[in-house]
Amino acid sequence: MSKKKSDKKEHVPVVTDTSLAFLEKYINNASPTGFEWKGQELWLDYIKPYVDDHYVDNYGTAVAIINPKAEYKVVIEAHADEISWFVNYITSDGLIYVIRNGGSDHQIAPSKRVNIHTDKGIVKAVFGWPAIHTRMGGEKEEAPSLKNIFLDCGATTKEEVEKMGIHVGCVITYEDEFMVLNDRYYVGRALDNRVGGFMIAEVARLLKENKKKLPFGLYIVNAVQEEIGLRGAEMIAHRIKPNVAIVTDVTHDTQTPMISKITQGDLACGRGPVVSYAPAVQNNLNKLLMDTADKAGIPFQRQASSRSTGTDTDAFAYSNDGVPSALISLCLRYMHTTVEMVHKEDCDNVIRLIYEALLNIKSGQDFRYIK
């Protein structure tokens, strides 16, 4: 017999008003790949009251630690960087052409407002695009591409652009900001994956507020440079040398148009965290996550990844002679756009799952298949 709607376990919110205020500030701040430090400062300021120690490595990965003297080390990790653009070429009449910094989508660029980050401060600009009237009739309409998208900062000469402080290599971010949609979804740019950094910070908050004592060292890692090849995680994994790693990142909600469930799987915002199957995911650790979810009444979904997860899970798993690693993903709509969207209850449940899983990990726990 199917359950009635009233039989569904009532959702208990985790994110507080104070937490949400931090998330909004954190998302609205720009942290492009290679230039993450302002966001990392915000993150550290938020998490410091809940941890015993912290440090930042040479490239900006921030690590907050509970029980820093413990020999057995568990990592929970997310990445801090957002996709962006670089100034690549300035024309004689003051227009600016760009290249990607990470997987920026050229098709969403036309008519977007941007911030160009310079030593003199932020310079406002827009991605220009010819009017529909001028594109109609005659030749086949040209689609946006890296060859034809350009920025207009209101200048008329290259010299004027340069006087603003703009030069080749300046990084560019969209100015779109955070909002809550229909009291159900968090929406904004760079939810991939600063929402992950937010969630692992919330785990630290829950541990502190609930006065939980862990039998191991917990390393809460907000890594840089994931968007260009998991580079920050590679570096920090070798420094920490963890015994276990639980990574959180976003994955695709496949319920919206133009996405194939046959190739992308059947995943949806609001159905809970996503547990992944992949060669890099250690199955005994994965089982611990799923058993934890079942016992705690946390709904979850399953996803399979061919060859690699494409997340920092891979970097941790294949470091230091092999680290038992697992991935807890958060369903997200419209990835790599300025309107990325995640469900509020999914955020709560990812936080809860990581928190409860940590309480089920023992110091010195051996996850090997054959002992």
C-alpha cells in the first residue's frame, strides 16, 4: 500500500536565519578560480568559532580543524572557486574579448552585466550583442561563441580602457546575486560549489552547538581551483594526508527540459542528497553513508559515474597511496549559469548526512575490502 502524504516524515530545518545571512553574503562575493581569497576570508570568519585551529595554503585552500593533534584524520571537503572569464584582447575602439577561466558558458553571456576586477577596483561592463533587427534575414543567424562575444565598458579607445585599470589577465565575474525562490529554492551564481563550503561549515556549527566530541581529527577543507582540474584538492590532500575523505559538490537535476535521463540519470531537487557510485568512491565508506541515511531517516538518491566523478573526490581518492573517499552531491538546476538553483531541504539533508556520518566513523576505522 502506498504511503499517504501525511505519513511522510516532517522535515526539520537545519539552516538558521544567521546561517542564511552568511550564505547570501558568501554567494554574492566573487571568488573566481585563482582569485578565491576574499571568499575564503568570509568563510574562515564564519567557521572559526566552531573549530580549534585553521590554516591557509599557498594557493588559498582554507582548512579548519577540530582536534588537530589527533592521529586519525577525516576530511570533509567542498570547493570555493567559481567559473569566470579573463580579459584576453582589447580592440583599438575599446571593446574587450575574453577567454574562459573554468567552464564558463558562452551561450548565456550576451546581455549579461559583469564586474571586471582591477587593481583600481571593480569596473562595470556588459556583454554586448547585436540587436535582433540586425540579425534577421539574409545569412544564417550566428550563435554566441568565444569568437564573437565581447565586453563593452563604455570606452571608445584601447587607451581609455587601460586608464580604467583594465589589462589582459583581469578576471571577470557576473554581478548576479543570491535570492530565495518561492521559499523553496536558493538561487544564485556560484552555488557550484560555494553552497558546499557553506554546508561543511554548518556541519562544524552543529558539532559545536550539540557538544559532540569526535574521536579523530576533523579537517574541514574549502579547496581552490576545482573548476580547472581539481588542483586545490590535489595540493591539500598531500599536505593533510587524511585517512578518510567525504567530499560534497553539486550534480545535475535532470527534470528540466533538454536533459536526457538515459545519459544523465534520474535525479531531482527536493529528493535528498545524492550518493555516487564510481571507481574513486570507496564502497565500504559509501555503505556507511547509506546506512547512516537510513537510520537517520534522511532521504537520498543514487548516481553512477563512468570512470571519474569529475569532483575533488577523485583527487583525494588517488592521493597518498589511496584514501577511502566518498561523494555526497547536491542536486542543482542550471549549472554554470547565473541562476543555479538548489532545494532548501536538500541543503539541510546534506548537512545532516555528513554530520551523522561523522558520528558513525570510529578512530582508526579500517575501510579496506580485504584485511
